[in-house]
Amino acid sequence: MTNVRIKDAAVLLGVSDDTVRRWVDQGSLSAGKDDAGRKVIEGSELAAFARAQAAAAPDLLGVGSSARNRLVGLVTRVVSDTVMSQVEMQCGPHRIVSLMSTEAVEELGLVPGSISVAVVKSTNVIVETPGERT
């Protein structure tokens, strides 16, 4: 069973430690104590809470898509040459970098300040875990 400390849960949920403590005090999240006496939240409960709190990405483009990983964000940087471009976006706390043709950048009108949606197809996602393998 994975236990997550309050401060780490706050980082994962994108809120303050105080907000997580308030949720625990209100009964929205259950917390126990680890061997050192620190409050912890069971990982599976935190995951269920995160899923329940997650808002669907707004449909800014008005299109259907099979991709489930849609991150709405703000274009923060575009670096282009004659053929390829690097587009950087800030999607909440996440920095997303995409490489695409300069033609696509121009057709989409991607410039710093543009609102856009980064779509990540799950077949291209690498999942890592912290610490050593057992």
C-alpha cells in the first residue's frame, strides 16, 4: 500500500498543504499516520479523489477526438526555422513541448499568447516511478 504525505499530496493535486489538511478535516479525504507519526493518505484513496475532482478539459476547439489526454494551455514560446518549429505550452503546472512543421504552426496561428490544446496519444507516454526497482 502506498501512502502519500500531505505535502506531497498537495503537490500532486496542485493545491496548498492547507487545502489538503482542510479536506482531511472536512472528511473529504481520510488520513492515517505513518511510522514517524506524520499524516498520510492512502495512494488509492488519493487517486480516486483526484479523479473525482478533475474537471474535463474545456472543448475550445469544438472537435471530437479519440484522445483522452487533452491539456488546455497557453502557447509560451515558438522557435521556428524554415522546416520545423518547437512550440512550448504551459498547461497548468505542466510545460508541454511539441515539435511540428513550421507550416503547421503558421496554419494554426500559434504564437505566444495563443490558447490551444495539447493532445497526447497514450501510446506515446512513458510511465516512470520514483526510487529503486525491487
